[in-house]
Amino acid sequence: MKELLALTALEAHEAMVAGELDASEYAEAWRAAAAGDELNAYLWRDEDGDAPGIAVERPSVAPIAVKDIFCTEGVPTTAGSRILEGYRPPYTATAVRKLIEAGAPILGKTNMDEFAMGSSNENSAYGPVLNPWDRSRVPGGSSGGSAAVVAGGLAPWAIGTDTGGSIRQPAALCGIVGLKPTYGAISRYGMIAFASSLDQCGPFTRTVGDAALLLAILQGRDPCDSTSIGLPEAPRLPDREDLSGLRFAVPAELASDAIEPGVRVVFEATLAKIEGLGGEIAEAPLPHAEHGISAYYVLAPAEASSNLARYDGVRYGMRAPSSGDVIEMYEATRAEGFGAEVKRRIMLGTYALSSGYYDAYYGQAQKVRTKIAGDFKSAFDDFDFVVTPTSPSVAFGLGEKTDDPLAMYLNDFFTVPMSLAGIPAISIPAGLAEPSGGGPQLPVGFQIAAPAFAEQKLLDAAHALEKAIGFDARPQGVPGG
Amino acid sequence: MAELEAVIGLEIHVQLATRTKMFCGCELSFGDEPNVHTCPICLAHPGVLPVVNEQAIHYALKIAAALECEVAPRSIFHRKNYFYPDSPKAYQISQYDIPIAGAGRLGDVRIHRAHLEEDAAKMIHVGESGRIHGSGASLVDFNRGGTPLVEIVTEPDLRSAAEAAAWARLLRETVRQLGVSDVNMEEGSLRVDGNISMRPVGSEELGTKTELKNMNSFRFLERGIEAELVRQRGLIEAGEKVEQETLHFHPEDGSLHPLRSKEEAHDYRYFPEPDLVAIAPTEEMLREARESLPELPAARAQRYQDELDLPEDVAALLAADPETAGYFEQTSKEASGVEPRVVANWVTGELAAALRQEGREASASESKVEPAALASLISMVQEKKISHGSGKTVLAALVAEGGEPATIVEREGLAQISDSGELDSIVAAAIEANPEAAEQIRAGNGKAIGAIVGAVMKETKGRADGGEVNRLIKEKLGD
Amino acid sequence: MIEREQVLHVAKLARLGLSDEEVETMAGELSGILEHVDRIAALDLDDVEPTTHVVELENVVRPDVPHESLSPDVALASAPDPEGGAFRVPSPQAEE
Ligand SMILES: [Mg+2]
Ligand SMILES: [Zn+2]
């Protein structure tokens, strides 16, 4: 058998079922590995696996790292924000409860951009997460911690959330698999809201098979989430070896020249592999996709401005000292509790909803959303999948884009349209490329999007492609293969 | 200056008597310890989501049916964003541009809309506090927060304070009989605000309106609106302008005070609630609501006028509460051959009076007077077995001890003198005893007859039929 | 272009205290972002239905059955200023 920590979660699971692996010892080994976090990836760890409220009696599934955006009863939950410092929720998120019931010990809570607002993890109130491939670079965001722990050998797998790319982009920048399921596939209950109509929970794993296993645990209709539906049938482990008879669309409009040359090369090579597996490639129009960023940066901040209004220093979380009336208390608390990016988006969203601007911004953005969903619908009339690079670039340097919000937002160029359409999309590692500024090679992600609720088909295709790509690179000192 | 008329519309918040809150499973309560009916959802903890209470939808549809509203095929919820400590999410989930119920009517007032929303929490001001200079502190209790509300908005169809109060009473009775709310104004399960303006009679457009709040009884509602109408009339007649503002009614001295707004900038930034899906009532949901409706006061009063041809006021009086209405219908069923109109008069007149006499607050239905008993009493009087006067005596006895009218008539010997021979001699004797009255009558002074009739009634203890007595006297004194 | 006054007005609505320099930078950044966003204003979408969310469910409800509420001490466990079983706050400016 491979070295313990080199096992995929699926291999470990099968070994446990076969009685060849003691689940508790395995979890213990991972807790020890997690203790060696040098990436600032964990905000809290369950050192001894006995945290009341979330402890698992008898483990039977690989232990897991959970983005700090999921409420965990009695366990610190901050969403990467100062305003929730020391907050211990009185309840546990449905997704986490399902993990615990499945027998997956919770290794810890992972660092993230404050309230999931960011693409680099530099917006965490608790410091940036470092990219395990190059610690001078960002892991991506907002689920940077969850991506880093899996890529960095600090957890076998993890869950995060994706609103406009927050699973797929960090997965790409860290060289692992990240899946954003169809909106409604997994309950949002207990998942701290950023943009309610876009937020979706999903897996970070080393392989597509692991993603399928984790999705099977997480998915399902939840009576606590009126917008949850679950998947038509429980996901099976993907076993497809070829792509014959499948048609892959490359959106003409997204062939943006903002793509790094290295990323483009890997993307082209991956298209060739698809054809090698019998898949068909053709350009397809997604005329409105290019407006995705504009629509997204109206809709998401608008919803966020309302979702984050509850952090007012009255019932939980921090309250800044203030004299005077309750309004002064609100303003002082929110001024001190929120970071710059969160303030920026609250301002943007409040403005977009304020009287006189609603129709021009929020209303118009909702219509663009309709058009983008329509574009995908018609694309899926002729195609099985839409493919793009996950991110226009490989991992960029810490601080490189912090003072240019718009440039930062454009990282989500390829991932936002699928979020707006509510369709599933997966990012798999497709190879390594040199950053435009030069330096050691870094992972490149390949994004595949499918029609709503077509997760099984998506996982099968991604699995076949994964095998053909055979990506087995690992950051320095991380067991793998 | 042209005659002014009042233009009044009402906005009514009805707390639904569901078991649990609008969006979470916390039980509703009144007067419990603070914050014992709270959960992560109604405390707006991070990550929670609302789920609509099925029963609240059913109750809203019952109200819609009772108010003859058009039900929206697909209504949605919005977020009304504002910061205030009684609003834990800092937004209220409320129906905005597509309410569950549209145009309807109750009595002769048109309903503009009725929509579902959630109630705010309670705040108690606790005065100055050491750490907070300038302003005092308040305590927030979230027990009430999230209670289901139906907000009913009328068209400005009311023309006086009294009319407004009377209509509000009709609405209260109607909602109470639906069994969807306690509709208790003192406890706040029924809250009525007024939109008030004035305009020259005959003019069609509306004047500047003020919003009147905090009238927590029907008396205060009427007094508050009256006070505001007087104030507006004064302004207009003095050639001044009515400012659009919200006024708070102070019951202690009947004064009105302008209310400063919660948000100096009133911009609620409404947008569709992304955590909830649309409510699209199915045929079955609508049928269940319709079929669960009892006969409501307005409809019952109409039926009494149309089918039993009772006068409008009597019909309304009987129809107001179902117990009295049932008592009346039972009685007139028993009193076969007697006109419903007559029975109605006995129930709303003599019986009501007799109960008041006895100092009984008890309604007819709760009194000792069985419908059957009252029915036979009324029949006796109708058939002249006893006089109307004796009828009242018997009724008093029935109110006091219940039982059968016949036995009481027997016991008290109240049966009308039917033997005309006996009556004849009593009349003769009375004439003997009052010669001067007799003289005047012969002289053509009809009024004088009263003295002799009185004497006869005294002698017969009211058991004689007045008409018959008059006839005999006139006969004997030949005119 | 977002003016300083607009920034202050929006900050008031959002109950966000901003330092003078935050107001300045915010005005610039919001203007830049909105300039990009304004591209969608040019699109002719008059007869397009807005999408609130992609879920097509209707009538998702729960039965009117009580769940167990939190015990008051748990409900107030994370309150910054609990008092007598309630949440204490500085009073809003007098309403009248
Ligand atoms: Mg209301
Ligand atoms: Zn609750």
C-alpha cells in the first residue's frame, strides 16, 4: 500500500471498507500533518479530534478540512472576518452535519477571504494563505485555505464555497480538483451568506473520483433550505475512459487576450487530449458571457450588502465601543469589524439597490443573467460541455493586484458566467506553466461546464480527461503520485 | 370656501395565530420571559435561511377569500432593508410588488391589497445608563420577532372617524370568526393605522395625507382620527398646508405628535428575497381556504335583510356575532308562524333590555332563556293569550330563573281575561267609580278614557287586552 | 463618476463609518468599477425577464410544527451586552 498520506480519499475509503486501514489511525495521521501548517491555511484545528459539537465517534471516511464559512456548533466560525472574531455558532451547517454523519472527522476550519469576497485570500482578517507551490504567491480565493490544505498535504480533501469562482479558481492555482455543483445541489443552510442566489458549496480534492465521493455525501434536498433540490440521482464513481461522441464547446467570446501565454499553451494541449480521447471540439457563441463580470459585480455586492447588514453588534460578534445612540454603535462596529474589500462591496451593492439606480444596475444585471443562462442553454443544444481555462493566469504574487480591485475582479472572467447560469463546472489540473513574469512552473486549471444537474456526466468526462492528462506533480515535500 | 370631506384609508396589521413563527419553528407567545422563543433563524445568526410557514399561507388565503380579494397566481417575497435593533437581519421579509392578495372588499370599503410579512421584535427603553452618555439604553426581546403578519390596506373609502371605527370593528369580527388571529388591539395582535386627508366635497383627487399610528383601541382609533381631522380642517381653513408626515396618537391627552423616522433617509432598497421561492396557490389550496370560511357578519346581515326582510340596523346587530345570530335563528325557527322581524325585535329589544335589567353581561345565547321558551312567549303575546305587558313580566322571570313561559303565566295568573262577561262587569264597575271621567267622555273628550282604562288594568293586573277594554268603554258610553 | 456626497449618503444607508480618506479612495474605486459595469447599461434588454435565482421551485413550505427553541443562556451566549435575558443596545435617538 502507498504511504498513508499519499492515498486519495477514495483509496483510503476503500481500504477502510476492506478493513485494511484503521480509520482512526488514518485520521490521527492527518491531524498530525495538519499541525504542520506553515501556509496560514487553518484558522482553527481540532488537535485531538474531540471538539464537542462536531466530534465523530467512529470515523469511517477520510477526515476533512472545512472552509471557515460553514457554521460549526461551539467551534469558532469567523468567515475570515474581524467582526466574527471569537464567535461560536449555536448550530451546525447542513453540509458539515452530513460529513459528520458520514463519519468524516473535521480536521479544522480553513482560512478564506473575508466573507468569501476575494480571489487571492489576501482579504482575510487573519492574514493571507500562502500557495504551497510558491509561498510568495497567492493560492487564489476565496476558498484559498481549503485549496492550500489539499494541495499542501495538510488534508486529504476539503469543502469550500463558490459564488463567482471561489472553488474553481483556487483549485486551479493550487493544482487540484475543484467542483462547483449546480445551484441547489447542496444545502446552503449554515453556510454564511455572501450572495445568496449564487453561493454554492463544493469539494476540493486531489482526484475527480474523490470529488464524486464527496459530492455524494454532501448533495441532497434540505428542508432548511427552500432553494435546495439535490441531484436527480446519487453520484456514482466515474469510470469513463474515453470521450467519444461528446461535443466540447470553446466560447469564442472568452478567447480573451488577457490569458497568459503559458496558460493558453496548456489549454490548447488539453483540447488536443480531448480530441485524442474521441471528443469533438468546436467554437460556440456565448455572446453575453463577456458581460458576466459586470452583472456579477452588481448582483453579488447587492445581495451581500443585505446579507451582511445583520453584523450590527447587537446579538453576536464584535461591538466597537461608542458613545451616543445605536446608529453610532452600528457605524463604529461595522467600520472596525469589516475589511476594505467587504466595505467596498457593501458600498457598491447598497448603491446599486438605492432608489434611482435599481433599474439601471440591479434590474439590468438580472436581465443580463437571463441572457447568459440563455446562451448556455442554446450552447447545450449542440454541445455536451463548455470548456475554458479556469483562470486567465497561474498563481500571481502576493500584493500584486491588491491595489487594483478591477484587475482582481477580472480573475473571475471565466468562472462567473457559470455561476450566473447556476450550472455545474469543474476545474481539473491540466499541467504546469511558467508565470508571465518568469519563475518556477505553476499549475494551470482546465474548466469544464455542463448543463444543470448533469454532474454525473461532468464527472465521467472529467475523470476520462484526468487520466489522459496524468497530472502527478506535487509541491515540494508533499507526498503524492 | 368649499365644504371639506374626510378621506380615510386604513392599514391593518393582523398577527396570525399560527403555532410557530413565519420563517422558523419557534412557538408564538405573549408575555413570556424575554428571548425564550428564539433560535438561530429568528436571531439572524450567520448562515441561517427562512422557510415559509405553510399555515400562514393558508390563513392569508382565508383572509383573502373573506375579503373577496383576487389571489395572485404567483406572489413573491422581497427584502425591506433598514437598520434597527428590533430587526435582527436588518431587513424585513415582506411581500412588496406582488402581494398574495389584491383588490377585494369588505362591506362597502374596497380592499387595495393584503400581504404576508414578519413582525419585528420588542424593545424596552431602560433609561440612562452609565456607559452610554447622551442617550439611554434599550433591551431587545426577540420572542415576538418573526411572528406572521398579514397587512391589509384599504382604499380611501371611509368618510368619518366613526365610520372608520365601525368598519374596523367589522373587520375585527370578520377576522376573529375566520379563527386566524386573536385580533386583540391591546395586546397588539391587531394594529390599525390611518391614512388621513381632506378634500373639497366633489373633488376627485386626494389631498396630502398624514399617517396616524398607535391607536390601540377602537375608541382611540376614533378619537385619534377625529383629532387629526380637526387639525387638518383647521390648517386648511387657515389657508395653511397639511405636511405629509407620520403622527403618533397619545391616548392620555388625545394629542398627536409627529414621529421622527427610523432612517433619516427612507430608502428601503427592496429587492426579491433570494432565499425564498414563489408562492403559487394551487386550486386545492384555494378551495381549502374557501371551504373553511364560516358565514361572515357582512354576508349574514345581507341574508337577514334579503330573506327575512329585517331592517338594516337590526340585521347588522344580530349578525355581528355568530352566537347571537344562532340564537335568533333558532328562536324564529321554534316560533313558527311568527314573523322573523317580530322575533328580531324581541331579541334585540325586550330580551336585551331584560338582560341589562338583570345586570347580566351575558349574551342571549348564554342566558337562561332557551330559544324555545322565548319562542313560545312571543307566540302567546302574538296570539293575545297574554298582554304585551305581561309578556315583559314573564321574560323578566325567564331571565332570572329560566323555565317554561306557560308555567310562569300559570303561576302568576297572567293569562289574558278571555271571558268577555267578566271583563264587561269590570269595565262597568270602573265607569261607576269614575263618574267625572265618564262625563267628559260622553262630552266627547276622548283623552279622558285613559283614567278608566287605567282603572281596569289596575283591577285586572294588566291581564286585559287594552284594545278590547277601549272598545267596551266606548260602547257603554255610547259614541 | 461617484461624488463624495454620494459616497457619504450610501455609507449612511449601509451604516458604515468611513474615514475621510476612505471616502476619497472609495469614490475613486467605485467610479472605476461602475465605469466597467456601465457597459451593460448600453445593452437593449427591455423585453428580457430578470432572473432572481435559477431555481424554478414553487410553494416550498414547512408544516406549522414547533421546534425546540434555544435556551436563553445559549441565545445570549455571544451577545456583546446581555442584560436580564435580553440584548442591550444604546437607545435609538428618541422617536419623538
Ligand atoms: Mg407592514
Ligand atoms: Zn426562531
